[in-house]
Amino acid sequence: MAKAKSLETAFEELDALMARLEDRDLPLEEAFRLYQEGTKLVAYCSSAIDKVEKKIIEIHGDDHEE
């Protein structure tokens, strides 16, 4: 199984995709492929951020229980 990418790496990939999508000479098919790839990266980032938020809530909740 492939190692999960870091959130930072995913953001870097998104930045690169955005830069490529800004090219007005980009063929429509390629733009659509990049858009699809970008939506997958956004979903990955959102999920990763949600996991971190849940961990923070757990830690914060544990602090209040002591």
C-alpha cells in the first residue's frame, strides 16, 4: 500500500494544478483532467484537516476532564 501524502504535499500539488489551470492555452480535456485531480486533492485535504480537528477536540476534551 502506498504511503499517504502529507497535507503540505497535497497543498503544493494543488498550487501546481491551479497554476497549470490558469494557462489559457490548456486544452479543454487536460483542464478537465486537472480539475478532477484537484477535486480529489481538495477532498483529501478536507479529510486530513477533519482528522486533525477531531484529535485537537479529543486532546482539548481530555484536558477538561482532569
